[in-house]
Amino acid sequence: MMTSYFADNVARMKSSVKRPSGRAIVGSVVQGPQKRMEPGRVRRAVGMAVASLIVSAPLGASAQDGKTLVPYDHPVFHNGHRVLFHGVWRGGAGHAKAAAADDSEPAKSEPAKTAAPASHHEFLILVDTDDSCATRMSAELVAALHSAGVKARALAEKTSPAALGRYVASDAGDIAIAPLDALMADDKNADWHARAPFVARLGAEPIEIIASTSVTAIDQLNGRKVSLGVVDSVSDASGGALFARLGVKPNVVHDGVSASLGELAEGKIDAVLVVGANNFKAVGDFGKGGRFHLVPVAWSPALRGIYAPAKLTAKDRPNLVAGNDEVDTVATPMALIAIDAAPGSPRAAQDGAFVSALFEKFDALLVANYEPSWREVNLAASAEWPRLTAAQDWITSHHGQTDASLEAFRTAAHAAAATKDGPGAGDADSLYQALMQGHGAQP
């Protein structure tokens, strides 16, 4: 699957951001001495492949492979919050899996340990478990923080604008993985926007609308029953924002993803909208028999500036996309949001330890067995949203020189984005070649 995400992503590129190791993240492309990424990776890194990041590993597999965290097999609560993961040392089974991994995992895949903790505060990372991609990333993020000596836990919570507003008011949690499209579309809680700045803009997650094959266009869902997942979930927030931008008014119902798919199969509802279903087994297994498919979401000017054009193929959803067909859809950008961390606040100062650990240890999130979406992240990427002071200070202090070849690349991307229908696959290939040639590599 290929997208033209570079149109909006590259437009936000400012300059290089140097890490202490000398490597740089620029427009999501990781550069190092004599380092060349394979074409597929570079295309993803410049934002031209979002939904191709569908992976088949079951939820929690990456955490086990990384020998750090595994999911609980039953609900566990701590101070009223559901805790999602525990260390592999808890119980013999986890320890055995870690020992087995020692024989198969290359040493470079394990993040290096630091000698002393950077902070005594335990950071609570809130994540919506109906977003399987974000759930997997939360486990990997916690592991990276632990390797930097920072205590953290992933908690199952809602991350819609309404939920984040409640967390800001109640001082619950420290960081949330949340969809930016819903945050930007929310006007009712504008007073707390400055109190919930973003730390880093993450990759974009594809929005998938599953319906019977009789539904061929998104506007046919006007007035029909569409499940957006549970109330205040990522799918609820992003789905509502997307439908509002397109002027579509479905009859919204709320239920979990698995239950909603069952209701769709029984004809009780007309469609199910899901965000971040990369590792969601219920979605991957649904649709056998050819009765259902993915409803296309055509690109339009109303979506520019927030969403990324994306395509899904049979490789991504073999039960929902036929043969060599490609289904147009969009992807919503995600972000790490700092809760109740307005400039000058105690929480903003406290979050400095989180920022340092994340930014300094970011390479630990780029190992092969981790969620590929980490490779889309450009730590310097901006958004139409306030940035956490500590994050901006880190970026400013690591500000490098602008690369002339990347400036030329950005100019070409702007020209492609200015076309009537937006950039296409041909533009993507041309820009990819220009970028590689600018860095002395042959595509």
C-alpha cells in the first residue's frame, strides 16, 4: 500500500535534529554515516506508506521479544486504573520466554541499560485498548523508558478530547497516546488545550470502515447505523471528526470492536469504523465469504492539513479487499499528549525527565521487532497544537544545519502538493529518487 502523506508531512519539516550519537532525524528519515535504508523503509519514512505497516504479530509479541513487558492475561487494576503489562520476570512462564528470547534475539535489539534512574516519578501512559497499534506502542515506549532508568506503566483508558479534558481537570495520568484529528476538531474544551501540549507527533493510523458490499461510498452511510467503538475511544473520536469534515451524519452506535463486527455480520448495524487495527485479530479474521468489504474514503480538500491519503490492499485485509484492488482511505496522525502540563506548571517541569528519556533513547524504538510506526516519527515535526516546553527546548538545543538536498526535496514536495488532486504514486517515486540522489545514493 502506498500513500502520498509527504504532502502535509514534509511541509512541516523544519531542519535536522541531532542526537548525541551524531545521527539525525529529518522528515522521519534516519540518517547515519554511510547508512542507506531499503526503498520500502524510505518511502514509509517520508510518509508515503501508512497502512502498509499492518503487522501480523499478536499483541504483546513485540514486548516479549524485547524481553521487557508482557500483557496480563486477566484484568489487573492499580489505584482505579487497569494496568496492561507486567515485566517478563513475573511468573515462570514470562521468565522462560525471556530465556528463550536470549537464544534467538540479536544483542543489538535489547536497549542498553543506564546506571541510575533519571526520575523517581512513575509516568502513567494512557492508551485506548481498542487501538491495537497504540497499545503495542505503549508497551514498547514503557520498555524504552525503563532502559533509560525512568519508571512508567501503560494504563487502559480513553483518549478522546472529552476524556483528556477530564484527565486534565482531575490530574489523572501523565501522557496519553491520542488522535490529533479529534483534538483539532474539538472546540468545546478549548480552554484546556494549552494544558495538554504534545510531546511528539507519532505516525498516522489508517481509518477503516467495514460494511456490506452494497455500501460503495461513505455518503451512503448517512442516517444508517455505524459503530464507532466504545464511547470516548480513539475510533469514536476520530470517526466523529472524519464524518463531520465530510458532512456525513450516520446514526452512531457504540460497542466494542469485536461485538460490533458480530452485529454487522448479523445485519443489526450497517458499518463498523476502526482506527489502528494493525494487530486486531477480530478485524483480520472478519469478512470471510465475500459479503463485506472496506468502504472507500476518497481524498478531498476538506481533509487536507490533518489526514493522510492512504490505500489498503488485499495484502493488508485479504478478507475485505479483492484481488488486485486498492481501496482509498485516510490515516489520522497520533501524538503523545502531556496531561496538565501548561508552560511553567509543576507537571511541565516534571515531564522533562520523560522527554529526555524518550528523545535520547529513541533509537531503542527503531529495532526490527518493534511497531514499524515508530519509523515514521520525526521528533521535530510540528502540529497545529501547543508543544510541551521541555520537548521544544530539547529540539532547539539539538537543532542542526538545514540540509540543502532536503530543502530541494521539500520544494518539490510543495509543488506536488499544489496539484489539483494532490500528489500521487508517480510523485512519490520521483521525490523518493530525488531524496536518495541528494544523499549520494542510487535508488
